[in-house]
Amino acid sequence: MRITKRTNIAIRVLMFCTAHRGRLVTKHEIAGVCNASENHLAQVIHQLALMGVLSTQRGRNGGLELAREPKDIEIGEIFRAMEASVPLAECFADVDNSCPLVEACRLKVALQEAAEAFYARLDRVTLDSLVCDNTALLGILAPEPCGAAVG
């Protein structure tokens, strides 16, 4: 299984926002630290906002921040939403499926079960558990300890 660039960027955005709790962050800041283009970031941020995970504010003093507590954001939820449009295998695609075995193949069911096991494992991982108390990650994303920017 290969994770899309979109999902990878989504997790980086959420980690960055968690490391900078208590203030609005900008796309430009995230792009610089997380090595992502602002175009990709804009698309991902929009999707995360539609999911209710990010809150965005337009304008000169605008930016984005988490809309929910990091402990309430399950990574499985993010992966499911971001990867939903990408078929796991050709036989999962409604369009462009040219596999002649699709009617008799049992691999599709096994792949569906494996994907659900993958997501179920990620459901047990919260954003908080990825970022807070992760000194190495916080050293990259923010010089302040988790929650120190609140005030």
C-alpha cells in the first residue's frame, strides 16, 4: 500500500498546527518547514476544513488552526478521507477496470479486509500521540513545547 502525497501533506499540516497550538499559522510557514508546495497545501487545507478538522480564517491576519483537540483527531479518519478517491487496486475502480478476473477473484475481498485492518490500526493513533512529547519532531516543527504557545 502506498500513501498518496495528499495524505502525507495532510498529516504534516495537522502536526504543524498541533505544534503551534494557540495561534493561527499560515500556508507559507507550513510550506517552508514541511517541504510542500503552497498549491498542494491549499487543496489539502480546504479538504481538512471541510472535514471539520481545521478552522481557517481569511484575510490579512488570517491563517489556520486545529478545529478540534489533537487527542480527538484519529489518524485513521484522516487517512480514510484523504485516500477515499484512490482505488487500492484496479478492481476497486468503477472506471478504468479492465481486469478480466473481477467476477471470480477473491483477492479483492482480502484486500478490502487488509485495508480495513490498516485503517483500524490508525484509528488507535491520535494526532496528540504523534506530536506531543515528541521532542525530535517538535524541534523540527516548533521550538516551544506542545501547548506552550497558548496564552
